[in-house]
Amino acid sequence: MFNLFTQKSQTASFPPVHLFNSESRIDEEFSPLSEKEVRIYSCGPTVYDYAHIGNLRAYVFADTLKRALIYNGYTVNHTINYTDFGHLTSDADSGEDKMMKGLKREGMDVSLESMRLLSDRFIAAFEADIEALNILPPTQFARASEYVKEQINLIQTLDEKGYLYQTSDGVYFDISKFPTYGRLGNIDIDALKDGARVETNTEKRHPADFAVWKNGELGWDSRWGKGFPGWHIECSAMAFSTLGKQIDIHTGGVDNMPTHHNGEIAQCESATGKEFSKYWMHSEHIQIANEKIAKSEGNGLILKDLIDKGYSGDDYRYWLLQSHYRTKANFSYEALDASKQALTRLKRMMFIDWKDERGKLSTEKQLELVEIINNDLDTPKLIAWMHDMIKDESLSTGERKELVLECDALLGLGLSDDPEEGLKALGHVAFENLPQNVQELITQREAARVAQNWQEADRLRDALRLAGYEITDAPEGTQVTSLEK
């Protein structure tokens, strides 16, 4: 694949990167904690099932952020975690552990060994998804079950500092000891208490207190008994272990913000006395028919569903990037069809029309695209700018091609793939590689077109489609695509 970051020229000065900080709720100029590297932690999937297409938006967004920072010259140290235990079905520390729910669904025995097998399966599926979506792999994946010692040590630190209390079902963080709890998303803690349901755990001092340890027959031994660390403490311990006590950016979906991320802030800052993450960034939900995508709603489409229908990961990524990461987007196959058609045209332009074009990168135009992406990752505007630039005849074809490559370094749409491999992925088939009967149909259709016998040409197009091939008439000649790619 095209080496996206060798294209960046060291222009005298790129405009500063501005990012929307979910904590301050304003756009802020990005300034890293260290000149050495930018440290990013992204909340990863709970690997009890496939990630649905709504889940995947958070990782395309984090990838766009990382691409933009690298393009601007930063070195990025990035962690994505895997939650393979301890995530309960309710953020209120109630319900069933999702991994155990997955074991029961699959008819597997409830054991740590089975949890490992189940999570292996869905970790492999997730990594196949992010590869299909052109998501750059993180510096490290962190698996929660491999950091249990670190989680227990962090709980002990919080306990020794007086932030925890024990109940019959576990150990809880006392949010009254952390006065700024709920500052992310401006959560009204008093309203939470007033609205608490009767069935809320009566041993909790406040409804928003959260578990750092849950007792259970399955799990690990600790001084609080057998059980497992809470979901929030997992991420805190893995972030500390892989990135350090302070990080630059923490990303996730908006659903992580109220409980999970506020819990992380409280734990981390109580343990260290320092600000945990300088910036918090969150992607919005994807909806279907204006309803949130969720497995519980029965609309949990996964990427494989789209691929089985003939779409690619690039097609879905292009559709995602046409909406800003902080806006809700409503998924439909009609919209995905339009994205597929637009991206296919772009790829054919790059892999066929402009394959041999060469040109110098316009630094003036490069600054324009950098200004766009550095404005809180404005991918919809960058895509529109790219299409306008492609039509700009004041630039040579080679110059336009170079700018498309620069855009692709930021957008990750596969436009910079090897042309031969890219065409193969599109299903493009060279004439000489077609079956003899298909070659004859194409030759007959071309004769009909020359004779302006459009009825016969259309009949032959339909015959080719039945044979499994789509015909596109282009200035440089007839292009053939296999419908069974």
C-alpha cells in the first residue's frame, strides 16, 4: 500500500491543529504534553460479539485523528484495548458480564479458558474489520485479562488513599471524594441521585458510585475475595501501563462519556493527583432509520454483512467520512450505493486514467487541505475540496494526482493503492483475461455501438451482465468489471 506519510513535504509552517475537546466543549489548539510523542488511548471493543458498523465509526474517527497528527509531523503512540471480561450489561454496575453472556449464547462453559477462546474469535474478527477499513494498526493492543495484576495494584492504591468502600457484592469508588466527578459532559450528579430508582443497589452511598471490583465465583483472587476488576479500572490500568500516567488524547464513542470516561478520570486523577488526559474526543452515533444501532435493537449490522452484499470496507469508510465525526449519521443502502459509485469513479481515475501521470506537489494547495483537516478533522469538507480540485484545470493532471494522494494520506480511502491490486479489488478484468465467449459478446457489442444499433448494444450488455460482467464505456475504452469479485 502507498506509504501515506512520505508524501508530506516539510512546508515552512502548517497551520496549527484544532480539536474539539469534549471536556471543555470548545475547539482548542492542540499542544502535546511532550515533543517526543503524542499519546492516544482509544476505548476498544468488548469482544463477546462482532463489532457492528456503528461501533466501527469510533475507530475510523480515531484513525483519522492519528493520520492528521502524523501528517502534521507528530509521532503517535496509540493504544486500543480489548475488554475480555468485566463489562456488565448495565453501566449502573448491574446485569450480566457481557463475556459470560457470549459464552451462554455460544453454548460454551463459563470458565476463564472459554472466555479466552471466545475473545480470541472476536478479536480476530475485529482486526479483520479494521484492516478492511484501512485503519492503521495501533502501537499496541492491550487485552484486559493480561493486565489484571496492574488493575489490582491500582485498586489497592485507591483503597489506601481512601477513595473506596466495600459492599457485599464488591468494592466501589466513592464519587463524593472526587469533587469534579461528572465534569466530562457536565453530568448533573444531584439529578442522578434524585432520579435513582428504588431497585438501585442500596449499599451504594450514591447512585453514581461505580464498581472497581465485583465479587464472583469466576475470576481472580485478591484481598477483597475472588472476582474481577470493574470495566472502568481496566482502561485506567491499561492506559497507565502502555502510555504512562498522563496522556494527550483519549477517544471513544459518545456513549462512553457519561459513565465510563468520567469513571476513568476519577480513578486516574485520584491515584496520581495529576490531570489524566489533556483532550477528550468522542464520535457520534450511527443510526438506521433514525434509531441507534445496537445489537439489542436487532439492527446490529456488521461489516461482513456489507461485504457480503458487494461493498468494500473502503466504500463504508468513504460513507462515514462524508459526515463529520461529531454529527449523527443515518445509514441506508441507498447512501452506501452512492458512496460506492463515487469512490469507484475516483479509483478508476487513479488506477487507469492517471496511472502514469507525474507531477510536483503544489505546496499552496497542500496548505489548503491541511487547513481543512486541521480544523477538527473536517473530512466532509476535505472530500468536497478534493472533488473540486480534481476539476481544477489550472493544475496539471500530475499535480492533481499528487494532491489526491495527499488527501488519501488523511482519508485512507485506498486511492493510493497499487493500481493493479486496486483494479483487481474493484473486480476490473483485462480483456485478454476474459473467457472467450465474453470477449466475443464485447466485440459484438462494440460493433453494435459503432453502427449506432443501441437496442442490440443494450441486449448484449444484458447478456454480459447475465454472464457475470458489468460494462462501462469510458473515453479510454470499454472497462469490464466482474460482478463476482
